[in-house]
Amino acid sequence: MNRTRRPVVTAHRLAGGERLSSAEEPSSPIALSTWLPHRVAHLGWGSTLLVVTPRLSESLIWVLHGMYRRGLNVFALVCTLQPQFKRVQKQADALGVSSHQVIWESDLLGMQKQPHDG
């Protein structure tokens, strides 16, 4: 049986009535920076976008910056070791994209302990 794998977009309600959406990237070789904007176009101002990716490229940073300019809170979690990540992180931060390299669960726990802006 030949099945075509399509992106899956789901939405959940959180305790305060906020909506949590998730999208599964298609198996076909399409760049995340091309695929993502169409999947999050429905998100309104003030929504939080969490992108989990194995690599944070310059083109993806610019796409995420555009989403930041539209009023989204953008976070990128890089789930593999990326050479020169600190340089990429500095560029992303300058463009309003909060980025973190999270390889281990302890990396996520360390993020919780960091002071928040504001």
C-alpha cells in the first residue's frame, strides 16, 4: 500500500485557554525555511513559536526573524552539536530569535534555571 506522508498540524488547549499547535515536517526533502512559514501563518501576535531543529542555518534565522517582526515570540532549540553555534546564536539573538543548543535533558534543565528577561 502506497501512503503519502503529509505534514500533521495539531492544536491543543492549555489550562488558560491558550492554543498549542504542533506541525510535523514532511519526509520529502524541503528546506525548513521554505516549509515553516506556511505552517505558522495562522499564529497571531504574541504567540510563541518553538522550533526544534538539528541545524540553525542563516536562512532559517532570517525566516524566524520575519516571524519575530510579525509579533511572534520565537525560540529555536538546536538538538545536535552544531559547529560554531555561539556565532550562530549571537546572530539569532541580534535578530530577536532566542536560540539554545539542547543535546541532553540537562541542557533543558539549565535553561529553566536561567534568569528571564523582563
